[in-house]
Amino acid sequence: MMLRKKILSMLCLILLTYSSLVFSMASWDESDDPDIIQQEDSNYTYEYNFYRLPTQGKISHLPWTDSYWPHNRRGLAYRYATKRSAERFYSLSEVKKMSLQQLATLSPAEKYDIYMGRFDYPLTNEEFERTSYDSPEWEGICNGWAPASLAFKEPKPVTLVGANGIQVPFGSSDIKGLLSLFIAEKSGQSSYFVGTRGYKTFRIFRSNVVPDFLNAGAFHVIMTNRIGKQDKGFVIDVDNGLEVWNQPVHAFKTRILREQAPSYNYAYGTVKEILVSSEVVYTDEIEPEFKARNIDGNESFRKTKKYDYILELDRNGNILGGKWTSSEYPGFLWSMSAGVFSGYMKDLKDIYRASIR
């Protein structure tokens, strides 16, 4: 009899734990509350009513494409024109003898150091210390280029006179890379992060429910408000596996599949569920290029992901939570402002401004 009671007690504990777990799948918590992103703009109040939210949108500033500057190529010390990292540094006398064509083949970090008149190459050396040939291929500064592409206009190639009267030819990717490194490593800005990094191969109890690393309802609220109402993009992890691939999102289109009564694991207060399918458009990375890419009319780097999910509504049509039903879903979502150029990167502001005139 005692054994039976113990077994029943254990079953009750398991059921309570399971109920708590699956409930968290439906409603967002402190890690993926839309309020986290809303804090970036305190003057705007998010709309939560599903019927008052737009079903499509596209921001006016399309994020530019660029390299994520892989660590195994030594980051911004990579001479992309010759497809090799810097082997040795050139002295002031050697640089003065180089043609613009020769200078153009140097890495973004070398060009910036030369522009600054620093022939001890502090930024280039820092890149060698920060990166490694042994790093996994996917590691880089996508956490820099993705928000940078949303924060800055696409830079065009520009040749500028730096310290010691040396003309330095900056390509579009040179400036993009420097902007990306600035945001990833130098700006000191805080990011607004929603969700928890997870793996789509891990499933809990039900085969038709995926783990809630980023709540589907929170995702929909943020996407429709930022893109559809605020004309702002955001960054998502599109891989959701062991690797992280940050990509800037700039457009979406949502299609309503059907309405239904609350089904399972729904948030408290739910009276109706809406099944939707959203196509999310983001910018993918490319190999670095000297020319500007957005202006050439070839936008093969624009990619689309389709996410299917359930939205849970209260009696007034407000979104309370949601669940992913597709195997594809973003691992997390975040945004970050540009920050103020300072320190050794202070003069990057002048280079950037010259490149967008």
C-alpha cells in the first residue's frame, strides 16, 4: 500500500512538472517577453491585438549584405582581394611606395591602421589575437554585421587621405567590416535580447510541439510591430542548431490558415487559437567585395524562411502566447543600436560619412 502511494505521489509530481513545462511553451516569460524589445523605444507602445496588427510589412532601409568575417580567416585581418590573411606588416616607407591598386589588396584592419598612421598595426594585431585558424567555420562577427546592416547605410568605395598624407582606398566591404567589428566588439552598446538559445533537434513529450526557446506569440508581436508599424528591422538566429547565424530581418507576410478552439498547452485566458504561416525575409551573407552590392540590382542574397505557428488570443483578440508547429523557427531575436564612435575607432565615423555622400 505504501509503495502504491509513493508511486502515485511520484506520478503526480511528474504531471505537475510536465504541466508547468508545457504551459511555458504557450505563454512567454521574462526571457522572451516583447517588452524587452519595446524598451529600446520607450516612446512607442506595442500593439497586441491580432486584428489591429498588419499582416505584411517591409522596412524602408534594406539591410546590406557582407561577410561575417570568419574567425578562421583571421577576421578583419583577412586580405579578401588575395584570399589570404596578412602575412607581414608593411612599414611606412614601404607603404609610401605602394600604388593604390596594391594598397587596395590589404585587409580592412591594415587599411584602418595605415589611415590612422599606426605602423605598429594595433587593430590588425588585435584581430590576430581575437581570432584563430582553428576556429569553427561558422564563427565570426555575424553579431556585428547583422545589426550594423540595419543601423548604417551601405558604404560605397572611397579613397581618403590619412595620416602621413597616404591615400587609402577603402572598399565597400572594408568599411562594412569595420562597422561590423565596431558594433560587435567596440561600441559598448547593450542589446535587447528575446528568447533562449536552443536546438531544434530536441523535442519534449509531443512530436507536434517544438520547444519554446522563443515564444511564437512574442515573435509575432515583435515582428508585426517593429516592421509593420515602426519601420524597424531586427536580428534572428535562423539556424537554431549548434551553430548561430545572425541575420537581419526586413520584411514579412502573414497568412491566416484557420481559427480553432484552444487545443493544448494554451496560455491562461485563451479563448481562441489562430493558425498562421509567416514568410520572413532576411539578408544573407556573401564574400567581401570592394564594390557596393545593394545598388547593383542583384539581390540574390535576400532569403525567405517560412514559419508556421499558433497564436493564442483572449476574448478581446489580444495575443497571449503561441506555439511553433513548423520544424523551422528562430532560436532567438534581438536588436541593438549603433552607438557612438569612440576610442581608436573614432575616425571610422569620418570614413563612413565620406562613403555615403
